[in-house]
Amino acid sequence: MNEPTTDGRRLKGERRKRELIEATLRVVARDGVAGVSHRTVAREAGQPATAAAYYFKSIDDLLTAALTSCMDADAERMRVLAAEADGGADSLRALARLMAEVVREPAHLLAEFELYLLAARDTALRPSTQRWLAAVADFAGRYTDDPALVAAVVGAVDGLLMQALLTDRPPSAQQFEAILRALLPCAD
């Protein structure tokens, strides 16, 4: 039998790293970036106190992994949405629904913006944020070829998501859609 074998230790290690990254996002959402330590993250993940330091040699490595993970996941969701966008109302509505879904999980969104700001200080973190911004620009590019309007939409999406963190009642999909329609010419 020539069935491929799976290295169980490697899979377990990857699962533990994933759990530590998810725990890091929860700690950042709850306590901010300053609250992240190897011990705190390991405790949050339900792992031994040394686990985070074993998989991530420094706090910067841990934060980089968390930022990359969440930004890449969001960029992929946006990339798929952009690839399906046809310049019509249904595509705008889909983006508005995605934005409304994101703001319903403020802890995750808050963690993303905390980590997003780290990329402003650390250029090594910027490739993930650039993938997100490029995916949003790609979506806007399905509606217009005006670079200034594309840049305005990218800034508006980020700004709207950030502002949603500051309200007790975040915008609905319909409210996001109305704003997007004001920015992007839409073929109905």
C-alpha cells in the first residue's frame, strides 16, 4: 500500500500554532497589543505556559503571525468578492453584507485594527495589509477606472469599518450599501 502518511506531530504543531494565533487575536481585542505576552496567549489558548514561546520566539513574531492570518483571510474574502463583482447592484449589496457581518464581530475587527496600526510602524507587516487594500481596490475597479475614486472607496471602506467600532449600533448592510452607492457608479 502506497498511501501517503501524515506526520501527526506536524499536524498537532500546526493546530497549536493556529490556536495560539486565534488566542492572540482574542487577547488583542480584549486587552490591546500591550496585553500580549507569551504566557497570556498560552493561557488564553488553553496550552502550557511555554507553548507560545516555543512556536513564536518573540512577541513580534506572534503579532506578525496574527496580523498576517487575519488580514490574509479578510483579503481573500474581499478578493473572491472582487472577482465575482460585475459592476452591478448585487455586487455592491454583497460587499455591504460582508461589511455588516464584519462589524457584528467587533472584537475581531478591533484586533485587526490594533494589528493594522502596528503595520504603520513596522514595514515588515505591510504586505498583508497591502493585500487587503489591493483587494478592496480591485473591487472598486470593477465599478470605475478613476484612480481617485478607487482610492476614495478604499479609504471609505476602512474608515467605515473603523467608525463602526465607535458606535453602539453599527451600520446595517442597507446603510453600508447606501454609502457605497453614493461612492460608486452602479449599473442596476
